[in-house]
Amino acid sequence: MEKKYFFFDIDGTLTDRNTGKIVPSAALALSKLRDAGHFVAINTGRAHYKARKFFEENGFDNMVCNGGKAIVIDKMLVENSPLVYENALRLYYEALEKGYGVLVADEDSELVRTRDFRFYDQAGIRKEPTTYVIDKNYTPEEKGIIYKMYISIPQTCEKDILKILPASEPLGRLWFEPEYLLIQQDCKREGILRCLELVGGDKKSVVVFGDDINDLDMFAPDFYKVAMGNGHDALKAAADEIAPANVDDGIYKVCQKNGWF
């Protein structure tokens, strides 16, 4: 059997969004793919620290995370690159000048830094475990590294975002929560190619599974692309195959149908 290189999104692909747990049939499919000798990896926008628990609980050895800029091979973190600092810093000060609150993640952890309570007043708490460091004298220049930023601008402003915050143009922009904008890496395809370079894999043997528009970047021409039946219409339009919904055993059924185990 030809060795394949499988990359799976987590939320809505491997996991049931209602429970946050991996779909049992997906877990079984992963086990069978490994037993068949394939390379099996996560590909997620989550920061490395945030993805690590799921990674370990579900028996993974390999992972692309931090939106394509962090690589884990044989359980070891080998790369983890922050945002382009000059671009992120420019956006940070532009957002402050426009009156928005900004949280800065300048390390691979749940800790974020901010000057005041403006983000909380405008958008509420960050909707995931967070340690806040509030310092009126804080500046990102203290560390010179920015992994992610959270800006208290709601999703209702999405269509006008480049008018409101033009400095955000070269950066990845996502609204996973409607109350605030997430600035993070958005280059899942680049992460796959870098991972293949490190392990000696062939891009023509890559299979990707995803469900949402942030997976579009990894739906590249050279890869075999599988969109989940519960996924976004734009992703389905770019797919080579549309699986049943993940909770309807979509991953298992597609792997079985294609003879991958």
C-alpha cells in the first residue's frame, strides 16, 4: 500500500463540536491508518500549548499547529514561529489608537498581556482558559515577540475591517468568537510542506481533512482534499471528495471507501 500523509483539522473535523470530544469512529480510523503504515498528523490553527493536550490524549506523534507555523515531529516541538513582528506591532498600535482593547500573547501559553480593562469592557472575557497580565506600562517591545493578538472588534465589522484596521491586511484574521477578532498565523498549507520537508514526504501523497473556511489554505491543488459533510460550503466547493458529517462517521467511511486501511 502506498504511504499517505494525512493531516486532520481538529474542531468540527475530528471532534464533535457539541462535546469537544473526538468522534469515536474517527479515533478508530486514526488507529487503523497508523497500523497501515501511514503518516498521521493534526493540522490546526490552535497554539502549540493549546493543541498539546488533544495531541497527547489521542495518540498523535506529529502535528502542524499555530496556524501552520509550529511543527511537532515524533512528539518533539521542532519549530514555533511568531507573527511577523513589525506587522503585528503596527496593528497593535493602530488598534489602540482606534480605541479598541488588545490582548497580546507573547509566549506559548495561556498568558496574555494588556494595558487596561478595555478589552473586557468592550468584548467580555476571552472564551478559553486565560491568565491576564494587566500593566498600564506594558508595551510589546518588552519581548519583541507576538504569537497572537485578540482585538475587541466584533464580527459585525468584518466586511469593513480593512477600512477600520488597514494594518491588519497582511495578517491572518479570524472571528472564532463574534465578540472579538483573533490575529494569528493562517498558513496551514505552508505548515504541511514544511512538515513534509522534515520527514521526507511527498506532497502528491498528502490527504487533508477539514470543515471550515480556515482550512481553505490547506486545500491545495497537489493534495487530496476531503471536506466534511458538516463543513462550510466554500470548503466543499474546493474539495475532491465530500465526506458524510463527522458525527456520521465521515472520516472512517471515506478512509474505508478509498482503501486506506
